[in-house]
Amino acid sequence: MDKSQHTAAYHRLTAALRRAREAAGLTQADVAAKLGAYASFVSKVESGERRVDVVELAALCRAYGADLVALLRAAKIS
């Protein structure tokens, strides 16, 4: 199995995260402030440069006010 970070499914996930952030009207800096992280963290997650784990994914969804399962379905992951 390829590393998930380099698959089409992972690309769909990062795109879904970006869309959820934008739909929430948040900038990367806004999200970083909510998470207590740097804006570069959000940027690297969205670009696929940094792999996001399930705990981080859940935190991002909470910051966006997005349902995790719905986000995965939108990305055609589940």
C-alpha cells in the first residue's frame, strides 16, 4: 500500500478540509489560533506537505464546525 499522504484519497481529504475551512469563513491564521498552532501547520496540512493524524483531523473539524463523518463522506473516504 502506498503511503496515504500520496494517494488520490488523501488529496480529496485535504481539499475537503480546505473547503470546510473556507465555508466556515476562516483563514488559516484563524484556525491556527483556535488550535494553538502556527498558520504554517494549517497550510502544510492543506497542501499535503504534512500528514494529519486522526486526532488532528477531529480538532480541525471542530474548529470548522464540521462533522467529521460528513467530511470523510464528502471526500469519498468512507
